[in-house]
Amino acid sequence: MGKKVDLNKPINNGNTKNNNHANHHINNFTQNSSSNTVEKKNSSNVIKKTAAEAAMRSIGVPKETAKKIANDEKLLDQATGKGIIKMPFPLRLFLPILAFIPLIFLMFFVVLAYDEDDSGNGIGGSFAYGKTCTTVTVTDSGCDSNAKNCTNKYDGEVELEEYVAGVVAAEVGGANNLEYYKVAAITARTYFLSHTSDSCTIEGNTTAQSYKDVDDSSNAALIRQAVEETKGLVLIKNEKLSKTNYASACVVNADENYYYVRYGTSSLGKANFQKIPKEWDSDSSHAYSGYLKSWYSKVDQNDTDYENKKCPSNHDYGMSQLGALYLITGENYSYDEVLEYYYGAEIKKNEMQHIGAEGFINPTRRLRCTSAYGYRIHPKKQIRKFHSGLDIGISGGEPIYAAKDGTITYVRKNITAINDCDYGYGNYITIDHGDGTSTRYAHIKYGTIPDSIVVGANVSQGEQIGQVGSTGCSTGNHLHYEVMVNGSNVDPADYLDLTGASGTCKR
């Protein structure tokens, strides 16, 4: 990692949300030494009934039947006499403990099946923080007042990573620095995916990004290396694709030794200032020597309110490209440190190249299919029943994402009960995607559905709508995911990218 310096970098303080868990206590029978004979007899009967009920349950007698027999002294005596429950009394005392062995085994199985360790390695499946574009359609209707370089026109379709390389070539191609090109590549990719239209179309030279054929750049090989080494990497903030903006430089003030560059107004919500030595700007060893001096000459230097001073060409947002070059060449920052300095965001892999049918993305980061669509033996009710969705078994608290843009048509978020079939789907959300398809997300963890998720609200593809839980009729943490076409359930696996998925996703 590179050397770090204090350049008025804003400090972002995160909030930690603590989850409270309810503790359930089992009350044990106790006997007082002064209890009379009747009390002792009643206590003994309770133990006897408990042991009998446990014994019958262990050999397959239904719960209600076992309870009825255990609480009817006559029926209990008949059952014991007929050999239904015929064991030495000391052994019967241990039957309640023995009865819990299958339960302990089941709990162990649930942990293995649903609550695996989350290492963050992206085991299987796909995920998109933003749009799922693999190609870019660039259009150019001509240079407007915001387009200063009319030579970089391009019309037509191009692969996403080729487009990213073309943006780097057009924006900062002369820098001849691998670390700097990595900064530019990640920023360009994030900007496009967070600003593009639904059709993955963007206007060339009329946005903050210009594009040209990368092979026209003298540093084409180095640019392609940077793009390849950062392929798929984007900036993520609060689990959402960052609205990454950037510009050349906004030099608003200067003193004897430094230029003051303002950045971040739009992308960070407030103005920040970076001091860059004049000595560095005049150093001819880098390609953009003298640019800061040139930018400063374009602003009104009589305006002493430099914090609010207008920047030339409205270049007052996001990262300063010249400031980033200074951090790398003047302060030995690495590319990830530069991005952290300007955006305070995480760099993550955006697997937008892997999408399912009809433009759907997977609703979770990983796919571990624990129960496929179709008929099965219901894990709680133990009857053959049609399973209308696909169960994805991953850790509780894992994010759940909208598989496609749409409108919320149903949401339930007040269920606290877990593993309780009186509450069916538990907390769940239904999204209408406006094209005849809709999706449902069930058993969502209580308290994790955002306040913005209400009936009638619009959601974007990749937007987090809750966390994996076990509310309702569930045997452990998992997402029950459904896809409907014209109101009828279909196999969700047909709309997923199953690359690297584990478990049985289709019957």
C-alpha cells in the first residue's frame, strides 16, 4: 500500500446496528422437601406423562394422539399394558432426553443446510449492483455546449470493457501510469453502470465521459492492461452502486505554495478541498504539467469566497482527475487508496456479465439450492405438497436483492415468529416487473425490510429489499424465491444464472 498523507480527507463514520435475540427458557419441575404426599404424587404423575408422551412420539405416534393418551390415566394404563409403552421405569425417566436426540440431529442438519459460514468468496451464482450491461451503445447527436472535444465521436455498439478502455484513452490516455489507469477504469465503469439508460445506451461526448478507439492512444497496451486487471470492479457504497462522478480539476484558490482543488460536491454531498503543490504542477515529468495553473487562470481570482467560487466548465463534482494523478505520482498512493480518498467507497466485483433469462439477476449473492420447484415432502408438515418456488439456503442476514426493476404490489414486514407454520411465508415482498412477470421473496428477517419498501413504491434491479431470515413456516434461514408469469408460478431456476451454483436447483 502507498504512503498516506492528510489532505483534508473527509472522515466517514459508520453506524453499527445491533440485533437483539430473545432467549427462551425451559422451566423445570422442582420438589420442595416439605411437600406433602399428594404434591409428590402429582409431580411423579407429571414425569410419568411426560415420559410416556415422549416415548409414543419417538415411535411415530402423532403429537395430539400421544398427548391425549398421556393425559388420560385409563388410556395410559391400557397403552402400557398392551406393550405400546413398556419399558423399565428408570429408562422411562430418560425418555424425554432421548426424545430430544432427533431434534438435536435436526438442528445440526439445519445448520449444515442453511446457515453456512459466509466467507464473502461469492460461491456460485451471479449478482449485479447496477445495470446488467455487457455491451454499450454509444450515440452522439453532435457536440453541445458541454462537449469540448468533438474529435472523440463514436456511434454504435461496443463491448463494455472495450468501452471502459476507450473512456480511459479519451479522458487521461496521456498519463502513461498503470496505477492511474486503474483508477480511471474503475471510475469509468462505475459511472457508466450507475448513469446508463435501461437499454445500456449512453451519449458520447455529451456526458462526463468521452470515448475514443483505445488503439488511437499511444499508451493503448498499458490502458488495456489496467482494464483487464480491474475487470468487473466497481465502487460500492452502502451496498449500492456509487453514483461516481469525476472531472479534470476545479482549482478555486492558490497561495504561494499550493493550488486548492475543490471536489466531491455532487457525489459526496459537500465540498472538500485538496492542496496540491505548485511544484508538482510545474514538474514536466508527468503528462499534465501546467494544467492546474491553466485551470486557475480561468476562474475569477478577485472572488475571495473560494469555497463557493464557480468552477470553469462546471467541473465541480466527484474525483479530481489531476488530483488523483498527484496522489499517485507525488504521494505514492495505490489505486485503491485514491478511490477511498475521493469516494469513501468499497471496491467490489460486479458480476453483471452473468445474468439469467429475460434480464433477471439472482436475488442473492450466492446460490445454494436446498429445495427445487415442484412436488416434494414438506419439511415441516411432512406431507407431499407442491413447492411453488426455489429455496436458496444461505446465512441469516444475507442481503436480498430485487431481481429486476418493478413496483411493489405486496409487502408484509410485521412477522416476528420463526419456524411457525401459522404464518406461512412470514415476511415477504411481491414485485410486479411490468412485463407480465413478477417475483416473490419470502421468510425475510424481521426488521430488515427498508421503510421505503411499501406498496406502490418502485424498486431498481439490484436494490436491497431485505435480509435472509426464517420467519413463518420455515426450518432455517433461507430465501423462498418465486417467479410468476401472467400470475402463474413457473420454475425460478429458468430465470437464474446457475453458473457455479450448488445443491439441486432443478428437479
